[in-house]
Amino acid sequence: MIQHVAFEAPGAITKWAQLHNYPLEVIRIFAEQPLPPAAAVDFLVVLGGPMSANDPEEWLVQERALIKAVVADNKPMFGICLGAQQLAKAFHAQIVSTPKEVGWGKIQTTTLGQERLQIAPQYEILHWHGEGFTLPENGQRLFASQFWKNQGFCLKRALGLQFHLETTKETLQGVVANDAAFVQGSVLNQDATQIALQVPPVKNQQLLFTLLDALVTPK
């Protein structure tokens, strides 16, 4: 798992790994820990962060190369927010400005997502972004919102989500405390206090676990 900043933590993904007795190694970019070689990765998870996938830093380029190698090897990969944008960009999609979605809002599951994953048609989830991805070639859209249609996609054994299912009650407080200034201007019209008071729905964790399980054992 690649963690870009301290306050965007693995959250419920850690619980999923523990339930399956999967060893979990966290690479902390903010502590200047090096990326692993693709050959050492069984399942790559890339978390979010306030930086842009369009930034010129060399580590972002190296991270995309790792993602591309893992996906090309048909290994599972799961990207969240920045991680999803890195996945999309690794396969030649564009990272573009979007309506600023920060706070709790609805996402809709596409017909493909409902049929393939047997999941609900709609969820109330945490958004935290001002950029988004276009669909890469051969990417299939799984989720959309009122304000930006590309909220989630699959590509081979990789899955990218613009939104945050990993959020727990505890990790939510860290995100709001460290990035409250980013809330201003959101089309969801919530302030930092309102966002922090929302308890992440149980069905969000259930959806997260369903998606992770599907990546490990594709049908």
C-alpha cells in the first residue's frame, strides 16, 4: 500500500486485510520510503493525497510506472482518489479540473457495476477532490455522480475510485482537521463541521470489502 500523506490513512482497508490474514506493507511517501519493484507486489493499493497527478515530481512518474507494471502483470490494483487518477494517467487518460466535490454526496452504480458486482444502485460516500480522470482506453465505468460522471472504473484487474470508501469515523477526523481549507467552494455545500459529524455508512465498508474481494478472486 502506498500512502502519500499521514492524514489520508488506510482506514477500513487495514481491517479487510486483517480479516483475511493478508500481510500489509505500507510504503509512506511522506517519509521518503522507496517504492517496491513490481515483482515484489502481490496486490497494490494506492491511497489519496492533496497533490495532483499532473505535478512534475519524479516519484509520481515512478509510481505510475509501478502501477502500469503491476496491472500489465495482471495483478490486482486498487486506487483511491489520487491513486485512481494515477491509474488512469498510467494508461494515457487525462487528469482534468472538475466541479469541486468535497463532503458527503451520492454516487450511482452503473448498470455494468450492478450486474458484475451485485451491488446497490446508489451510495452516500465521501468526496474530496477538485480534479478527476477521463476514462482510459478499455476502462469501464462503474460509478458516476451528478457532478462528474467518471467516479470509478475497472481496467483488467485494476479498480480506480475517485471517492473514499476506506474512510472510518476516526480517519475522517484526520482528513477534516488537516485539509479543512479545501472544503470551501464545494458544490456539495457542506462546511467542515458538517462533514466531520457524518458517520460513514456501514454499507460503504461492505462495498469496499466486496470490491477488494472481487479484485482478489475475479469471476
